[in-house]
Amino acid sequence: MPDRLLSTLLLALCLGVTGPGRAAPAFRATVISVGDGDSLRVRRGDQRITIRLACIDAPERSQSPWGEWAWQALRRRLPIGLPLTVAPRSRDRYGRTVAEVISGSSIGLAQVEAGLAFVDHRHLGACDVRSYLDAEARARRRRLGVWTLPQGVTRPWDYRREQRLGRSHGRQFRSD
């Protein structure tokens, strides 16, 4: 057991995990790919880093058509080779860097404003809460993207849970 604990601590140090309340400093990087509506890979020198956009959750690509729309929009916003600023906030359970990504303005905020992502209330503390909530309210009022339906589509976190539990029957719409 002590060896396992030591291995875990060493891995955390190697990954550069920061303690609570201490975000790593922002850095410049270049886009190398976009995975979906809220994740991308960047290059910083010789290092490749997977980024999860902070404070938002976009529909999964299998949540047709919204996930595809979110992915395509993020690809247009972040073409390969684009230099940008990454402001790390934390790491998620998959080891991805959760960060605010800036290219002129906040990319995550732009996704929410366009109705291509939801504000992730579970992890909003690292962001400008008012800006994100206002952006989501504007998208909802304008019935953009995920808000084309009055209550929005199934939230990505609910959709993933349904997938894990094997309860997906193709339902994409919120019933409440």
C-alpha cells in the first residue's frame, strides 16, 4: 500500500497538479486538434496537452445534431495552428487540463453565447460566473443552438449518465 501511495504522489507531481486554489500560470500554446465542442489539444513547445474548456459542458458528438454543431463551431473558432492563451484552472478525473482558453476573448464563453454549450454549474467557481450565466440567458432568450427547444436538450452530464446506465433510447430532448 505505501508503494501505491508513493506512486500516486509521484505521478501527481509529474503531471503538475496544483493544489486547491492555486492555478498554474497561463501560457501560450498552438491548437493541434479539436476533439468535440468543449475539448482540444494544444502544443506548448514539445509538449502536447489535452484541454477541457472550463465552466462549460457541450453536448456530446453523439447528441445529434447539437454535439456536431458545437464541435464544428469550435473547429471554426480554433483552426489548427492558431496561437492562443491557456489559463489552467484544474485537472479533471481523466487528467485533462481544465482551462479558460483565450483567443481574443474567452472561447468557452463564446460557445455558451452561441447556444453551443451549457454553463456547467457544478464547476463554475473558476470562471466569471456572471458573464457565463448572462451569456447562457441570452442564448436561451434567442433560442440559439441547444435552446431551440424551450427547456433545452438533454444536458450532457445527464446524457452521459444515461449512456453509462444503458438507459439511452435515443431520447435527446428534455422532458421537464
